[in-house]
Amino acid sequence: LFRKSLPRCRRINRMLSNESAPPPAFSRSNSQASMDSTSMEDFWCEVESIKESSEDGSEEATLLEFKPADEGELEAEWLQDVGLSTLISGAEEEDGQALLSTLTRTQAAAVQKRYNTYTQTLRKKNKHTVRDVRDIFGTNDSSVSMSCNIIDLNMIQICAAWGRLILRLGYEKCTLVNHNRQNRNMLWFTLKFLFEALPLLLSQDFCHLANSCLDCGLDKSSPSVTEELSYEVSFSESITVLPKTQERPKNQRFKKEDYALPKFIVRKSRFGLTEVGDLSPEDMKKIRYLSLIELTAFYDALGVELKRNRAERVRGRENGLFGVPLAILLENDQKKVPGIKVPLIFQKLLLKLEETGLETEGILRVPGSASRVKNLHQELEAKFYEDTFDWDQVRNNDAAGLLKMFIRELPSPLFTVEYLPAFITLVEKISKIKLQLQALHLLIMLLPEANRDTAKAFLQFLKKVVANEGKNKMNLWNVSMIVAPNLFIYKGKRANQQEMQAAATTAHIVRLLIRYQDILWTVPSFLISQVRKMNETAMNNSKRQLMFDKGVRKLLRRKTMERERPERPEGAVTFPPYLQSDIPEGVIRVYAPLHSKVSMAIQLNSQTKAKDILARFHCENSRGSSQNMRGQIQSLHEIGGNIGQHCLDPDAYMLDVYRVNPQAEWVIKP
């Protein structure tokens, strides 16, 4: 099958690939062709293989339809997706107010820009009255941070004085001359943005650097360098110089050698690093809101349009293995294995390939028999949940074909399709790998939990495939070319000509996903800081609301002598009163329900880390702990206060975490 389709693959490659080149005159084996990193041949052979499997009926592809957006609809959907539906409905909700209060300067500007477009559309359609901008963002800019790393402080003070005067006079004049509320809104936006941008535009450093380009693409001859990444400042705020946006020449090749990709290391703050699974689902929902706002602000700062697909998803099957939405598939699997995060069939396919297929030459690239894959597909659907399927009969290439089929048949793509055009545009316009990685990082934060966990398992498998390159002849670029069509082109729909032309770009995206996956699953610390502020604001608003309730005030007066305690979040542990006494400043009481010694007061100093507390409990309880508990990996969790639940990095400095969240409880558990 592979040899039969190879000439046709080459024809497609020459017709559609941006990097097409005449095939060499000499003959090459399959493995040699795979190792040729200057060819897109593997990509188009995979496209051809997918097409043939669809035509012979072995796949039941559910088409993913894309509907054009009406004017203003994208902005309305964006506001809903970032948790600001209150700006559309006009309702006063605490969550929306708390979210707005945490935004940085660039993030607030991104929200204002989308809200402007939305309100302008409503004015044209005359649907309903538009809310006053000052009711949404307020006149106080204390919650909006200014990036001052290249701006002279004296210049800020001078411009601030003039800006306030301009705002005051302009608004009063507008009120006297024209009482139209919408015109006042537009004037307010114009003057507010002028006030914020003026110091930056007058900065000598900005004028000097604006003509430079941040194109840091590595030459082929340059060695791989190591660059440090910091998550303490938002990506959009850190862009102080606009990179030159320029279309990539059609004949320009991606540097596909591994050394063309820089090495990045993540600088650990004193709070350590946090992975996506370390936060509670409630806080991760807020992380997704903030990530979309930050992604939009990031593109605005780069001067790149944030394109978005509006996909009308067709409902998939509600039972079975293939073509079932991940959420439904996991729900069915969790009835059999509680707490499972990756579908059982997907885990089994990965396990099969990891046990026997990692050293198979051309694994993922060389297709299995189409008829065998079709029969195995039908047999799995009938026997998998009955545990009667014989995995020993499955050949490695057939298992790889089933794995790729599972990904292609998902009704909702593994990697959300909405912002794929945006990332392709960024890669084509901005060649700096660091900026591409930051955008991809935010896109990963947007994934639903089921997609994120399944994608993580898949990328970890691909990393193992690349690690066995010496035997399977599959390097990073080869694997990326094979996986890209399954993820980004044949995501339940036919590929159009534009997507075909972006073949090398999609392969580059997969390469970044595989190479930097350990970085991509880390939640940026600036987003966690914003979640903390968001939770604090929501709690303060709730307390203020309670004070206006007469019944609550009477109840509080009757209990004035009782110590006020914050509401205990879900997952917190209840302990006897003698363990809940007041604790001095700098001392935390750590609870370990599974240990023989369930509580311990620990004095913190500037060098105390989470792993030191774990080691102390382990030492104290080494004799009394049960055998089952000793085999479990224990972690220190921060629960309550301004966070839902947070599994701490062993290298986190506890005094710093305590000062940020003094109302938290500290619990050791698996």
C-alpha cells in the first residue's frame, strides 16, 4: 500500500508544498526518505494515506462545518468566552467585576477594544442601549498596571497631570455640548488611550528601539543557545518593542534540524512552578478566562490579527470508542475506573506501542494494512469493554494506524480548532521562537481538561518515539510531519488550499509541542497571581454585601466574641478545636490526615521549602505510618484563602507562599 501510493504522494508534494523540490535521481529506501529533513514528502504521503482510508469506508468522518460570523458576533462570543458575559447582558455580577479588577494595562486595552467593536455593532443594529464604559472599567486606573521599564518616571508624572486635565475638560465639554451617552463613551476611550500611550511614545528608548527588529531566527551555522524564561510578568506587558511583522517568503524553508530550535529553561520563582493539574478545577476555569484575554492582548501588542474560526460542531456518538466526544468517553470510562483522566482505549493503544513499537523502523510513518485496521476497528468496538480483545494479534503499524484514527475521528478536535489560523499567522509573520512558544503556551491553557490530559499523554508518547530515533529512524521533524495532518488538517473536515499551503507551518507547530511540552504544561505565575487577586476581590465583595444584610448584622452582633473564620473551601480538612488555636506570625500548622502524627506547628524562615516540611513529617512518622501510605507520593497542599487548592512545588519557599496567602490551610496528602 505504501509503495503503491508513493508516486502519487510525490505528485501532491510537488503541486501543493511550499517547499516542493524534484525528487532525487537516486533511489532511496523508506527509512532514508524519512530521514531527509529537507523534504515534505512524509507529510503528503500521510495526507494521501488518510484520504485512502476515508474513501474505503474504514473511517466515518464527521464533517466540521465553519460558519461565517456576522458583524459583532465574534466579539460577543469572545466576551462570553473570557467570562465577561455581564458586559453583554448588563447584569452586575461579582465574578465579572473581580475579573476586570485584576487586568493589566494591555489586557484591559484588549477587553476595551473588543467591547468597543461590539457596542459599535449594536448601535448600527439598534438592538439595545449600550452600557456606559465608566460603569465597566471605572475612572480609577489603580487596578491597571503600567509597564515602566523603558519609560522615564518624570515623563509619566508630567503626562499624567496633562492627561487628567485633558480628560476632565474634554468630558465636561462633551457633557455640555452633547448629552448623547454613546458619544461620551467614545471620547472617554480616545482620551484614556492617549493618556496611557503618550509616555511610551515620547520615550527616547522607544523611539530608538522602534526601528529595530526582534527577529531572532537562528542561522543554520549558529549553535543552539539556552535562554531563560520568566513567568512573573505577563507576556503582553513584556513586549516593549514591536517586532517587525513580515510575511515569510513563499520559498523560505523552515530550519528543520533540531539544533535550529533554541533551548529554554524556566526560571523558578520563590513560589516554585505550578503544573495544570496542581490547581483546583474552579481556579483552572479562571486561568482559561485570563489566558484568552492575555492571548488577545499578546497579539494586539505584536500587531498581529487574532483570527478565529467559528466551528459548528456536529454531535458525535454517545457510546463506543471511536468518534465519541472525549467528555462522554471519559464519563463512560470513569464508571469502570473512577478518577481516570485519559480514555482507556487511548491509554491501551499508547501502552501497546510503548511496549513493542518504539523501536519499529518507520513507526507512525509506515501505514498498516487498511483492511486489517478496519477489521481491528470493528473488533475493538465489540470486544474492548468486555476484555475479550486479543492485543497480541495487533501489529505495531496497525496499532499506530488505530491511534491516528482515534484522533482524527474525534468530533471536537484534540487541539481546539478556533485559534489555529491565529497561530499559523503568527508563525508566518513572527520568526522569533520565544514569541511563538508564548502564544502556544496560552493556547494550551485554553484547552478543556479532557483535551489537555489526552494531549499530554499523546505528546509524552511522541517524545519517546523521537528518543528512539537511532532504531526507528524517526527524528523530531519526521514525527511532526506525520502527526500534523492528523491533528490540524483532517480534524473531521476536508483540507482547503490555504491549509495545504500551511503544511510546513503545521508541522512546525507540532515540533514545538513535542520539543517544549514540559514548559507548556506549566501555568505561568502571573496568571496564578491574577487568580489570587480575583478570588480576593470576590471575597471582599461578598463581605461588603453581607454587611448590608440586616439579618446577618444581627447574627454577627450576637457572636461578637467568637473568632471570625473564613468559609472553608471544598477539600479542606476539619480538625478538633485543640488543633485550631491561634498561631503566631510566621508559624504554620500543617495537617497530615494519613500520618500517625496528624498535625505539626512549623516555624518558617526565609529558607524553608515545601520539601523540608515533607521530609520532617516523613521522619516523624516513618515508624507509625501504614505500609500502604508509605508507597504513596505525598505533597503539600495550600487550601483556601485566596486560592481554591494548590499542590505546591517541593522547591517553593514557604514563607513567601504564607505571606501571599496567610489565611490558607496546609495539608499533606497524595
